Amino acid sequence: MSTADARRVLVTGAASGLGAALVAALRARGDEVLATDRVEADGIDLVLDITSDDDWAAAVDVVRGRWGGLDVLVNNAGVASGGRVDRTTLEEWQWIFDINLFGLVRGTKAFVPMLKEQGSGHLVNVASLAGLVHPGGMGSYNSVKAAVVAFTETCGHELAPFGIRASAVCPSYFRTNLMDSMQGSDEVVGQVVAGLVERSSITAEEIAAAVLAGMDAGDDVIVPDEPARQAYFLKWADRPAYDEVMRRQAARLQAGVEGAS
């Protein structure tokens, strides 16, 4: 990529996991990246708490001062939660929605005026396969990630006349430290999800490479790994079979919960 082709990119949640992998992949191809996270850490250029309107306003100021504009906003920062419907508290629902949905809504609202002004831009919102496929025991996480997918599609339609694209990223389980943020009173569900993450053979670097390929291809929904693509395909190709798989998984989860109680 030539200097003229280099993009100006802001990435949230860049201290570790997929965020750090995306920063490395973007820089390796010659893009200029502002790496942000809610805490100071090695490799972080700007402290940005995505739940803070003031922090987002400050980020806009930094971007204007550094580059004069922005080509790609990667809303990657997020947390994990889960639990059965009757076990998850409303406080847990509010916590995950404030971060995983309203955090990226705040960022989008902060930067869209700049993107409209320049007549170009790309919003890349990291959702999850959980935004497309909805297993039992994960109501709050499924719902918030589905909301991210819906919000991203809405932005893509609404902002297209201004030259702005929007992509939702929907990976399945991959090896990351997302489980460090896991909260929820339904502890057995947390243990099940943690096991799925630990057993995955997919790395954050592999997901990051697929995300960049999807961005370059102009994909509105980026499903970056084969397990995610298979699950999503099953849902729309054979809904009865998909429902049967989801209900068997829910039954196994319930059996595990009862066995542990």
C-alpha cells in the first residue's frame, strides 16, 4: 500500500485481543492507526472510555488535529456476559448494553459529522456470530450483538448518500481475553462459554486478517471464520435443522447446570 493509499483508522479496545490484532494488521499494510483503550497500556495512543461522551469528543479533537479527518472507525471494544433468562439481572443487561451497544452508538454519533463533512468513511462495528445465531443461555449477549448488527445495517443505508459504508463483524468463538470481562450471576453459563473460547483453534490474528479482507471487499456483514459461516448458513438454509441444533445445545446446557447444582 502506498502512502497515498494509507487509511486513517481509529480502533477502540486496542490494548489486547482482536483490537491489538487489528492494529497490528492495519499498520503492517501501511495504514495510520490511532489505538485507543479505556486504560493506559503499551501501544495505546489515546485513553478512550467508550461510555464517555467527553472521551469521544476528545477523540474527535485528536483526530482533527492529527489527520484532519478519518477514513475508518473500528468500534471493537466490548465485554462479555450471559445467563439464562430467569437468572440474568436487569443490572447485567444494562451493563452490557451500555458498553457493547451504546458505546459504539456514542462513537458513531461523535464521528459521523466529520465523515459527512468529508464525504467518505467506513464504520466497522465488531458484533459477533451471536448477533446472527442465538444459542440458549446467552440472552443478553445475543440481544446486544443483534442490536449492533441492526444498528450497523441502518447506518449503512442511512449514510450511503454521504459516501459512508458500514460493516458488522460477526466471528464465532476464537482465542482472546474477552472472558476476562465476563460478568453474570449464572456462573455455569460463564464456565461453558469460557470453555468454548479456550478450545477454539482460531486466533485473533486470523480473525483480523479476515476482517481486513472483508473491509476491502466491501462486505456489509463480515463473517470471518468457517464455523461462523457454517452456523449462519444452516440458519437460513434449513431453519428446522438449525432450531434442533440450538435446542439440543440449550438442553445440554441445562443438564450441565442441573448437574452442577
